[in-house]
Amino acid sequence: MSSDQFGVHKWHIFKFILLIFMIGGVNCDLTISTLGPSLVNTTVGSNVTLVVTISGVPDPVITWKMGSLPVVTWTLGSSVAPDIAIIHRDVLKIETDGSLTFQNVSFAYSNTYTVEIVKSGFKTVSATFVLKVYDYIRNVSVNTEPADALEGAEKFTLQYSTLQGEADQWRWYFNSVEIQNNSHYTVGQKSLVIHQPNRNDTGPYTLVLTNPFSTVTFHRKITVLYGPDEPMLGASPSQAFFVSGDTLSLSCQAEGVPQPSTSWMFGGQTLPVSQGGSLNLTNVQTSQGGIYTCVLVNVNTGAQRKRNLTVNVYESPTASPLCSVSAVNGNVDLQFHCRWPGGTPEALLSFPALTNATSGAGDVNLTIPASQDLNGKMVLCRANHPLRQTRCNITATGPAKFLPMVLTTVDREGKIVVTIHCNSQAMPKAMVTWSKGTELLANGLQYQISVDTAQLNIHDFNTSTAQLYTYTCNCSNPLGNNGKKTQLLGPTISDSSLFPNQNGTIVTMTWEVPPTSVITGFDIQMSGPDLLTVTKNGSRRKRAIEGFRSIQQRPGSSRSTDISVLDPKSTYYFRVIPIAGRTQGEPSAMQRIGPGGLSRPQIIGLAVGIPCGLLFLLLLIGLIYLCVYCCRKKRQQNRYPVPRAVEKVVSTQPDVNTPNHLLTGGLKPLPDYNRMTSQAAPAERSIPLPTFVAPPPVRTATIV
Ligand SMILES: *[C@@H]1O[C@H](CO)[C@@H](O)[C@H](O)[C@H]1NC(C)=O
Ligand SMILES: *[C@@H]1O[C@H](CO)[C@@H](O)[C@H](O)[C@H]1NC(C)=O
Ligand SMILES: *[C@@H]1O[C@H](CO)[C@@H](O)[C@H](O)[C@H]1NC(C)=O
Ligand SMILES: *[C@@H]1O[C@H](CO)[C@@H](O)[C@H](O)[C@H]1NC(C)=O
Ligand SMILES: *[C@@H]1O[C@H](CO)[C@@H](O)[C@H](O)[C@H]1NC(C)=O
Ligand SMILES: *[C@@H]1O[C@H](CO)[C@@H](O)[C@H](O)[C@H]1NC(C)=O
Ligand SMILES: *[C@@H]1O[C@H](CO)[C@@H](O)[C@H](O)[C@H]1NC(C)=O
Ligand SMILES: *[C@@H]1O[C@H](CO)[C@@H](O)[C@H](O)[C@H]1NC(C)=O
């Protein structure tokens, strides 16, 4: 043990004795009391004193600590200057009673101050003060981060700052309701955080900052940007489609802050819009139908929304639908067509009777195998357009029975051209094949078949061989065929008649030819006195000439002629000679005109003829009866209708409606030579041609 350690021991023992003395013997205690509050608030720059009152013992040692750091030490009442930390000497000053005074205090002196009073032999006492230095709160501002609240953002922060003064209380209000910490808000010391701000957070925010010396209220309106929301799109008037020429307006509206800007796009082009974002379309055309895109933009956030609106502009096809049928696949199948082009959208076409499928739009073809079910059956095409529903129909038929028509002409070289026309009613139009005898005819030099095959031209026709050949035309379409033979005849007259005028100066001669006769003209011949001619002095010359002589030439189409001027007192004989080129046919029967009186041979003939005639008459009556019976039976069979006009014509107007005329004159009623059976060639000589049998001529008796 060292002498030092011994010394320390001695000091401890002394202290112990002193303590006993103090507790037991000394009555006056060291006390300290604070006058005023232990919490002292002050404003910056002011003078403030932490006041203490010390009593009990003289001259204690006073120590002021700032926090735990002693800043002032002084023995109370001592003449020795207080020990003040150099850096605080401008501010801190100890009063004679031990109070601590701050001069022109600054924020740095906000702290906890402890005063300790120590006197040997006495218990150390202490007191604690809290000094808070404030400033008046001035120039508060609130900054936001980001600048604008955005709906759907993670957070939005309001941060306040003051140019002067610190608050020790801060309260935030939204719509006058104080904001509390919760999942939506975090109230921090300097900030308010709004988590996931939405449009409902828009409104007035109030910040109230308080310290003991001032209260400042700050208002700030916060707008939460959002949108464009889902827009409302619509066309006005509201309808499923528009018709070209209509006027309409497209609207596109959406919520948003700021109000979204609206534009319309169509076909890649931006269209001008009127206020409110509506797009007006006047006199709209079908080209303006389609997808319109509304583009909404929030100009602040750049958020954009596009929505499509389909505008249907329809237009009905102008014309009516057309139905037709054609033969395809080598005249085997039928192709039904239905066309109704031009509409918007294209019309939907279907053949409901043929197929269940809606066949298509605008133009539809349907090919089906020909079957007899289709023969004569009306096939309907249903044509549906949003603006118009209609239909068309077509009836396919096999070739009908027909009569060939024969026309004879003369070409530039004077050669005969015979044209046979086989026109069979059929749908689709029949294809005609031609043969001569058994030889199939092809287009060539002598035989020329028309493009539609319905007509055969026989060039350089030799009338002398006319009877040798049978020309057959066979009309066919997928629904069937119908053939007809034509036996051409040389120039032939089948009948002739004579009609005089009242005073017997003019006669009209009429004649008929078989329909298949090849004729280019007629030679009218007369026998008897010369025709009268009127001379200057009014005298008439008359000269009797024996034998027939030509008096007129008539063209092949002619069937009558007038002959003048006759002498009513003379007897004339007339006949017609058919001509084909250079070939002359058999002359017609002679027709007589003139005063009665029979020539001698005629009288003899009559004398012999009367009994024979009676017999013949009986036979004739029998024959007529038989004929009528037969005809009735025949009429029950199917026949072409006989145009009544034709029958009349034969007796009264012999000049019209002959076959040759038909070809040149277009469609006129056909002569009824239907009575010829379809197998029999019309020109077989042995078969009489009933319709061409003239009615009993007026002057039958004159026929010799
Ligand atoms: C503070 O005290 C000092 C010295 O005693 C004096 O000059 C000054 O004017 C006082 N300040 C105030 C605000 O009273
Ligand atoms: C602070 O506010 C006062 C009035 O309250 C004003 O005069 C002064 O210009 C403001 N200072 C700044 C820096 O804004
Ligand atoms: C709110 O909560 C934050 C932390 O979540 C906290 O720092 C703040 O002091 C709280 N404010 C209030 C007013 O309770
Ligand atoms: C567009 O049409 C609306 C009503 O349909 C009308 O109010 C508006 O003025 C029109 N705007 C323009 C630019 O024509
Ligand atoms: C809108 O229409 C355009 C064509 O005009 C198309 O490219 C786009 O995909 C459509 N948008 C929607 C949402 O249907
Ligand atoms: C159309 O469909 C019905 C039922 O599916 C069927 O009975 C009918 O035969 C069909 N008609 C035609 C023409 O295909
Ligand atoms: C068939 O078409 C004709 C005209 O081509 C028309 O007159 C007739 O009314 C149509 N019939 C039906 C049943 O549609
Ligand atoms: C017409 O046919 C006959 C008999 O075959 C013949 O003698 C005559 O020369 C022919 N005429 C012409 C112009 O070819």
C-alpha cells in the first residue's frame, strides 16, 4: 500500500464524519426554488432569464449546464467573475441571485438547462429548465410532389416550408375535416402524403401551423388529374344504319380533368370537330361508312383513349335484280344467275328453292345438273338489301315445238341464198345443230350458221336439187331438245284467186306458196285482149292476143297484185309463175274473168260432167264428212294455237303474214301449218296442207 492510497482513505473517513455532522447537527438546509415555469418559451432575439432563488447556506457554487455541458460556474456572491464558456459569453449572463439570463437569444439555445448548487457539507440540489426559442411563423408555402396529383399514382406529397418560424404543431384539413393518419394519409412533420390519390381527393386543403407565439393557416386547392374515362360514343340520330344523303352527328364524351380533348379519325385522316367534340356529317356518302375512331387526350397527363364507332351508310342498288339461266358444262348443267350489283352493302342473293345456303352477295351463280323437275319451274332469287327486299325469277324450259321459217334471197352474184330459221322458245336459249340428210353441217362456204346457231344460210342454192335433201335443225338445251325437218320445195304456187272490182275493170289476184318453197319472185301472166290504154283523143285500142304473156313481175315476198285496166266486156285469163333464180316452177291454176258464156268444149265438158259431177258431189260430201270427223279427232290432240287472223287473211287479205314475209317483217302470227305432224316434213307433197286450202273461191265455177 502506498502513502497516497492511505491519504484517500483518510479523506473518505472525513467526509463520512462531516455527513453525520450535517444530518444530525445543522438545521438550516440548502434549498433552491424556481420562480416561474420550468418550461420557458421565448422568441428569438429576446432577453430571457431562468430565475432561481437560492437560500439556506451562503456562497454555494452554482453550475448551469446546457444539456450535460456546464456553461456557467460561479460562487454566489463571490467577487470572482463567473466562469462562462467563451462561446456563450455574448449571450449568457449569471445574475447576482444565480439566475441565468440569455441576451438576444438564438435558436441554438433551445435546450434543457440544469442548475446545480453545491456547498460542502450540504447535499447538492439541482433544478431543471427547458428553454424553447421560437420565431413568429411567416411566409408558409406548400409544395407538391409531383406538381399535379394524378389519379392512380402511388402517392402525392404536400410539403410545407416556412421562411420564418418553426411550428411545433401542424394540422391538415381536407374540406374542413382534420386529416388523421390512416392507410390513405400519412401526416408527417413537414408533409402530408396522400397514398394512391383519386379524383375524390380534389378539393381545398388547409394547413394550420402553430407555435406558442403564432398560428398560421394556409389554404391550398389540390386538383387530382384523371381521365379520359371510358367515353360515351354515339351517333345521332341513333340508328343501326344511315342512308346516303343523311345528316348525322357523332359524339364522343368522356370524363376527365382537365376535360379531355376530342378528335375524330377516319381512314387515317383526322377530321375537324365542332365544339364539344361532335363530328357532323352532312349528306353522307357510302364512302364515308366505316370505322370512326374517337381519340381523347388529357392534355396535361398525355393519357389517351381511343374508341371505335362503326357508321353504316347504306345505299340500295339502283336497278332491279336480274335473273337468268345459262347452259354450262357442255350443255349439260344449268347455271342460274342472279345479279343485283351496286348496293352498299352488296345485296344478299339466294335461290331458296335450289339451295339453303345464302349464296352470296351482288352476283351469284349456282350450277346444278339439269333435271326435268326444273323444266318449266319458276326459280326465285331472293334479293335482300337492308334498304330493299325484292326478288326476280327465271323459268328454265326445254326447247318448245317450233316451225322452221324459210326465206329466199338473191345475192350480189345472182345466186340464190336460202335461209332456214329454227327458233325454238327455250330457256336457256337452245343450241341448234344443223344437218342435211344425215350429214352434220358445219360452218363453211356454202353453209353458214349464224352465231346464235338458230339460222342456216345455204348459199348458191340449186333449186333443181331442192327436193333431194332434207334439212334438219335440232334445238337443244340442258332440259331437252326438239328437232324439225325441212324439205325445201322448188318454186311452187299452192293456191290462187281472183277478185274483180264492181265494174270489172280491175282485178286483184292473190296466191299462196308452201312455206318451204324456194321463191325469189313471181311472173304474172295474162291471156286475152290487151289491157286498155287511155289515149289523148279518148279512143281505146283493143287487141286480142292468144296465149299467156307476162304482164308483171313481183318480188318473192309478194302475194297479190292488182291488174288494170280491163275491158269488162272481154274475157281474160291470169296465172302466176313462181320463180327461183332462173328456175320457173309450175304455173298456178288459170283464173278467168269476163262475161259468162262457155266455149264449145266447155259445154261438151259440162254435158258430160253433170252426171259425173253429181256422182262426184256425193263422193265429195262423203269425203268432207270423213274429213270433218278426222279433223275433230285430230284437234283433240295438242296443237299450237291457230291465230284466227291467219285464217281470215287467207280469204280476205292474202297479201300479209306469209312465211317469207315473216322473216322480213319481224314477229307476226305464224301461218298454221302446225297441223303437219312434227315428224312429217312440212313440204311433203302427198300431204295436203289444210290451212292453205283456200276457202271456196268466189268464182269457183270459172276454174277449168
Ligand atoms: C436585452 O438586454 C440588453 C443589455 O441589458 C439590452 O441592451 C437590450 O435592449 C435588451 N433587449 C431587449 C429586447 O429588451
Ligand atoms: C413574406 O410575407 C410578407 C407578408 O406576410 C411579405 O411582405 C414578404 O414579401 C414575404 N417574403 C417572401 C420572401 O415571400
Ligand atoms: C403518422 O404516422 C407516421 C408514420 O407512419 C408518423 O411519423 C407520424 O408522426 C404520424 N402522425 C400522426 C399525426 O399521428
Ligand atoms: C353539329 O350538329 C349539332 C347538332 O346535331 C349542332 O348543334 C352543331 O352546331 C353542329 N356543328 C357544326 C359545326 O355544324
Ligand atoms: C379501331 O379501328 C381500327 C381501324 O380503323 C383498328 O385498327 C383498331 O384495332 C380498332 N380498335 C379497336 C379497339 O377495335
Ligand atoms: C334446307 O334445309 C332443310 C332443313 O335443314 C332441309 O330439310 C331442306 O331439304 C333443305 N333444302 C334444300 C333445298 O337444300
Ligand atoms: C316473275 O318475274 C316477272 C318479271 O320477270 C314478274 O312479272 C313476276 O311477277 C314474277 N313472279 C313472281 C312470283 O315473283
Ligand atoms: C343443179 O343441179 C342439177 C342436177 O344435179 C345440175 O345439172 C345443175 O348443173 C345444177 N345447177 C347449178 C347452177 O349448179
